[in-house]
Amino acid sequence: MASLTLSKGGNLSLTKADPGLQMAMVGLGWDPRTTSGDQFDLDASAILVTSSGKVRNNDDFIFYNQLESKDGSVVHQGDNRTGEGDGDDEQVLINLATVSPEIERVVIVVSIDQAEARHQNFGQVRDAYCRVVNQSNEQEIVRYDLSEDAASETTMVFAEIYRNGAEWKFRAVGQGYASGLHGIATDYGIVLD
């Protein structure tokens, strides 16, 4: 099976592309451009959203400090603080068969830690991507390479994994937020300290 590459706004039925898919590994990668010397630390998060467009509570916010959903269906594989090396910088596993029926979307977000203090934004990040791999056979199903310049944004929604009837689909989003992780979290109903 050949992987499909999507452009911004494109979507794909994961269920139709790979009917055997149960454990989806969402791989995220990026490389910082050479800058003033301040280290980049990008963080992946997964936000579990209901039909209301909001989380049920803060347990639906999966990130480096809360690595697993209560039901274990979504698991963050841990923080990569440098983005160095080849391959995925961070990964999120989603067991599609066990995601609560209340959850309609898993929103995949990447934010730059301390972006304001370090004067960093996504305009200084290159080769960012999001891909979905069937973990059982390690076959990549879909990939989205973010190519848009996002010079003022410090947080981006890379993609969504969402339900469409009995199907699970992938949408390449590529939407930036200048208000950072706090802004996007608040929009989805997450209460941050």
C-alpha cells in the first residue's frame, strides 16, 4: 500500500484506505532553522473533542505532562526536547477501537515551548509534517507536509483524526494560532493554570 500525501484541507478515510487499521500511530516531525542560538522545544498534544466542539474535562488533553487518556485509548509517547535526528520527533498512539463514542475528533496540536520568551514562531521551523502509520504493520497510510509560512504563530493544529459515521478520517489542517497553546486550549474548553 502506497502512502497518500495530502495538502492543507485535504482529508482521507483511514478506514477505507486501511480497513485493518486499529492502532494508529500519529508521527510528528520538524526541524528548527538555525537562529540566534536559543534552543527550540516543540511539543505535540492531542485534544479529545466531543460533538460540542469542546473537551469533556482536562483529562481529554493529552500532552507531555499527561501522557495517557483515562481510558488508555490515546497515549503520548513522550517529549522530545530538541527535535534533533531523523524520523518522528514525537508520536501519539490512538487505539481507534477504544476511543470513547463521545469523542468525535482527536485534534493534533504542536506548540513551541516558551515561544514568546525566546521570540520563536513557526516561521522559524522547517520540514514539519504529520503522518499516520498502522502500528501493526508499520505501513504509512497518509502524510501531510506543512509548507505554509506561519511567521507569527506559536501553536499549530497539524491535523485531526475524526469520526464520519462508522469511519475514521484524517484531515490535514495546518491552522496556526498566535495565542499559543494557552489560546488553543482555552478555545477547546481546557482550563490551564
